[in-house]
Amino acid sequence: MAYFSSLQQYKSLLALALPVALQTAIFSSKSTVDTLMLGTLSELDIAAIGLAAKAQMIISFFIIGLSIGGGQIAAQCFGIQSKDGERKLKNSVFITLLLSIAVSFIFFIVLFWFPESLMALGSQSAEVIGKGSDYLTIIAVSLFCFAYASSIACGLRAMHQPGIATKVSFIALP
């Protein structure tokens, strides 16, 4: 009987871990494609985008960290098998989403209206600052989509439904 319980636990773990791993692989493959596309640009373009991408990465860490934290709280609420637990689960996912969007809005302001100041922290070259600022201005709007997707994906993982977020990642891949 204990063997069956362990086998069932491994199946449940695999059902949760496989879509999450697949989603991470999809996310990483997008970075690989970006790197391949950058190979066709000039040295100046690569320097500008490389510096801007570092800022984008730090912002992504903030949003992902917030989403994962909210997902942890949602997972605890999912474990409560009652109407109160269901309400707390919905509230925790909603609050995580609101906080992620609020953080995205703060970074949006920086990236959209003050990209030169941000780029100047890492370079003194006017060309690098200019090209990197253009890139940051373009990607600023995507922060809201990223915050939404990250928050919902963590909420779905907490509800033991990571497959939905993985399917969405496959759709977004092309």
C-alpha cells in the first residue's frame, strides 16, 4: 500500500513538473532565437541591446519574484478545502496580479519616459544610450503582458493546472 502511495505521489509530481519544465524550456528557446537574430547586427547595436537586456532582466526578476511569492500563498490557500479557501485562492491570485501590474507600471514609467537615464548608468556612449533607449521604449509596453502571464501562470501552478500556461506558451512561441 505504501508503494502505491509513493507511486501516486511521483505521478502527481511528474504531472506538475513536466509542464513547468516545458514552459521554462520554451521561455529559454525564445532567448536563443533572440541571440541568433542579434548575430546579424552591428557591434554598436549588440552593445546597446545587451545593456538594455540587462535592465530588462532585472525588471523581469522583480516581476517573477512577486509572481512566485503570490503563487506560494495561492498554493497554501488551494490546500484549504472549503469555500473560504477558494475565496482566499482567488483573492491571492488577484492581489498578485494587481501587484505585478503595479510594479510593471512603475518600471514602464522608467523605461518609457526615462530610458536615457537608465542606459546612462551602464554606458557613456551616446550611440549606445540612444539605441538602447529606443529598445527600452519599445519593450516597455510588454511589461504589462509579462506581469499578467507570470501571475496567472503561478496561480495555475498553485491550482495544479500548469498545463494551461504551457499551452499558452506554445501559442506565444511563433
